[in-house]
Amino acid sequence: MSLSWIFLGQLDSIETMSTSKKVITRGEWERKLKDVKIRKEDMNKLVMNFLVTEGYVEAAEKFRIESGTEPDIDLATITDRMAVKKAVQSGNVKDAIEKVNDLNPMILDTNPQLYFHLQQQRLIELIRIGKVEEALEFAQEELAPRGEENQSFLEELERTVALLAFEDVKNCPYGELLDVSQRLKTASEVNAAILTSQSHEKDPKLPSLLKMLIWAQNQLDEKAAYPRINNLSTAVLEDPAI
């Protein structure tokens, strides 16, 4: 049972009460928190899930030894996955594609959208370093045929090639394609695909639970005044303003 269920339980208990907000004191709230039973092994699994999914291989290995929590995938594969992610983030997309194929060639064979986005990122990197002729040739040979088969691919290709029409590409309407965020977006997509191929969740569970906590608090805010968590990094309960 998680903290979110306390909020949901409170919603149910006060649903039929008057429209005025119920006030829940700190003492009452803390007693409810103490009644929540969370097994340490479940918490350990949650931590391990986060470390594995995000690629913190050294931390995952150390945590495995200290807590006795076994990861659900081979930790050695994390190093390979992070090498792919790092290659994309540094702009070495060709190397990243080779590494993905070394891991599992079916990943790109069965995911045309991912392969297109990797090739698109290669085009972006050529434009970034000013290799105009090579960029045009690459777009024509590698990306245009895929654009003819898929309208969304074609639109993305047109936006990317449009960068070549501007002298100051970083400040043009499509300049965000040259931002580091675009590399990170592509790297995240590759990371998720590799995890999926390994029968592992593509996203860690912890952020989802935190989002659920925020949603539950927002729902309860409409019904009651209670000690809430405003800073997720500290998880400190703050008394309500009454």
C-alpha cells in the first residue's frame, strides 16, 4: 500500500461530507501513515528498477550487493545500452546504430520509426558541421524513400532539410532540431527500444508513482486541508494553511 492510497482513501471517506473542507491534523495524518505497511523488499525492488532503467550500472551493482536485491536483467547489458545512448548524445549516430545492431539487429528491423529518427539525427549532425552536399545526398538516398512511404516521416524530413535554407540555422524556425534536447530525445527513444527488446519496462516505476502522488494530492486538496508534501526531493510534510 503506497502513500497515494491514503489520499484516495481520504477522498472516499469525505466524498459524502459537506462542501466545506475537512481539516486533518498532523497527528491524525501521521497515524494514518504509520498504518501503511510497505515491505522493505518492495522498496528495494523499486530502487533497483530505477537504477537499471536509468542505466546506473555501478550503483545497481553496489545496491545488489548491499540489499540482496537481484535485478531482472543482466547488469552487463546496461553498459552496452549506455554506450549506445552516449553515442547518440555525443552526435556519433552511425556508431550508435552499429552498437544497436550488435546488441540485437531485430530492434531496428522491427522499429521503422526509431530507425528513421536515428537516420534523421545523422542528417542533423551533418547539417550541424556544415557538410551541405553530404547532407543533401544522405537525405536523398537514406531518408527520402522512407518519406515516400510515410507521411509523418516526410514532414519530419522536410523540416530537417529546411535547415539548409537558413544561414543562421540555430535561430531559424526549425533551430530546435540542433538543440541538445533533440539528441537527448533520440537517445531516450533508443534506450526505451533496447529495454523493450529485453522485456523490461521502458520507463522507471518511481516517476510514475510520484506523478500519482501529485495527482492524488491535487484531488484531495479540493476536499480537505491536510499536511501535504510540497517538495518531492525532501518528502517533508508541511502543515496546511488554515
